[in-house]
Amino acid sequence: MSNVPAGRSNGRERVLVLAPTARAASETFIRANLNGLSLDLTAYFGDDFPLHAPWRLAYSSAILLSKLFTRLHWLRLAGLPAACVAFALIRRHQPEVVMVEFGFEAVRVMEACAWSGIPLVVHFRGSDASAQHRLGLLKKRYRRLLSLASGVIVKSRPMADTLLALGAPADRLLISPSGANASLFQGSAPATAPPVLLAVGRFVAKKGPLETLRAFGLLCRNPVLAAFKPQLWMVGDGPLLASARSLVIELGLQERVRFLGVCSQVRVAELMRQVRGFVQHSKVAPDGDSEGSPVAVMEAQLSGLPVVATRHAGIPEVVLENQTGLLVDEGDESAMAQAMSLLLLDPDLASRLGDGGRQRIKERFTIEHHLRQVEQLLRQVIDDRGMSC
């Protein structure tokens, strides 16, 4: 990844990447893009404030100012500080395309592409196309953004439909889940694993950690299943963690539930090789926030684990019901408990579903699939601009 003004080195297309963060543990997909795309990339981040790098400091400072204006609901003004700096960055780096991670970041810089004539590709991820404080607040700005965009990347069909209704270009809209890392996630053997279920994700409403816990609690009330001494391991952190800990005490599950905190991908892959199945009760949060296609679900399947999840957002696009996992309706904790029970009672079923998931993700939903799809879209946008010049 280049950090200096770029010529078209080695014949590779130049891409300026603008993103809100590269630090958050949950934003592994941004790092995967930067490390995996075979293009000449230069990246700037809104949470990066290096005093020794004036241009990076200028971009992050402008983003901070844009955030302040957005909080004050000065939405048109919020698009000016970062756009002015982004325009200077375009002049400095001479990219052939600008790719912006997240719609809310794109509205801050979109006018720079309009002023410069450089095509803009926007990568929507989840909350930016669903949550009220994102989509609801920025809907009018999104219409302007999508009228300027030469390409749009989304995670699921429902997300695509939302953005098409706001004017996204149908012929340059790519549905591409972020994908799982085949070099890490492999080797699970659910048929011989102990009766342990694994959940991985931030403790936020859309991940449904409390629903998962209540479903597991229902499972443990069954004396037949209780005899198996099942366990639930939960990886992650977030605002609902304290509530989750309290719920465990309320349900008397202190000997059955382990909170493992934030773990590296390597550690998560190790945990997936030690358990019977993966569970996640994704749902629409009270503020409208929804999933795209949860990466952890794909990682679990690629590892060879059966998945118990909900019919939510892009999950049914990657989890085939009764073929690679078991799906339940959002909020149906009894059905989730029953699905969990099936994996504990029937190791052969767990193995069959796990094998099906491994094959499906390997064929369609690895990081490599995602990167090649993104590269193809970026090159199409660049070629279109070249033909119109």
C-alpha cells in the first residue's frame, strides 16, 4: 500500500481509499481490502492523527470537523471540510478512482469527486445503510451521493434494494459479502467436538447476544440436554456485555457460559476447532441497525462448523437452511434453543451441516472471491472513465 504520491507503478491502477478507521478490531475487512487488492492503493483514515504526516493529520482533522457539523445537523456544511482536503489529496495523488469505505464517510468527501471528475466507488457495510442515525439522518445526502457514484458495493440483497431505491446505479452495484479467510478458518470437527457452542461478535443489539443467552438458557432447562453439560463461549465486547453478564447470573448459567473478551482472528479460528457449532441471533436493532452479511458466520462455515442463526439481512444468502445450518426467525428464542439442541443431540447432523457450509463458503464466499469482485468493479469504473475521456 503506497503512502506517497503515486505514478502508475508496475502498470497498476491508482486508487485513493478513504475510510473512517483501520484500528477497530471489528473492521478486519478494511485491512483485508488494503492488503489484498492488487492495485496501487493510497489510504487515509479519519481516526489517524500523526503529527509527522501533515496530509494525514489534515484529513483526520477535517473528518473530525465534519462529524461535529453532522452532530449539529448542519449536513450540507458537514460535507465541506473533508471534501476540500479530499480534493487536495486527489490533486496530490492523481488516482484513477476514489473508493470510500462506509456511506457516512462518503457523504463527507463526495463533492471532491464531483469537483475533480474522478469516479467514486462507495462501499456500504451495514449500519450505514440501515441505522436511523445513519440512513435516516443522511437519506437526502445519500441521494446526492448515489447520483455521483460510479460504483456501489453492498453486503446483501436487502441492502442493495435499500440503496437502489435511493438511486444507486443498478449496472454498477456489486453484492459481495466480505468473505472468510481460507488460510485461517479450517479444521473444525463438530462430530467429535464437546457440547460447546460459540458466539463471536460485538455485544450490540443487532448481534442479539441477549437473545442467544436466553435461548441457551432454555436449552439448559431441558434435563436431557442438561446432562450433556453444554457450554456457550462468547467472544467480543461492547455496550451490552454488562447486561449479558447480569443475565447469566439471573438465569443461573455461571457454570455454563464463558465470556472470552476480544480475540484475534487466529484465536477465534482456534476456538472454532474446539466446539460443536456456531450461534448468532442477528436482528434489527431498535434504531434500525441491521447486519450486512456477518463475517463470523462465513468464517464458522468455512471452518466446518454448523451455524444456528436468524433469517436476517444477508444471512440466508450465505447459510442454506438445513444444508449448511439452521435458521430461525428473529426474536424466536424457543426455536433457537431447539436448533441448538439438535446440534448437541445429533453429532452427525452437525458434521453434515458443517461439511456443507465449508464447501459453500470455499466455492463462493472467501476473501479472495470478494477481492476479485471488488477489483473487477474498480477496473470497470476506470475503463468507463477512460472511454468517456
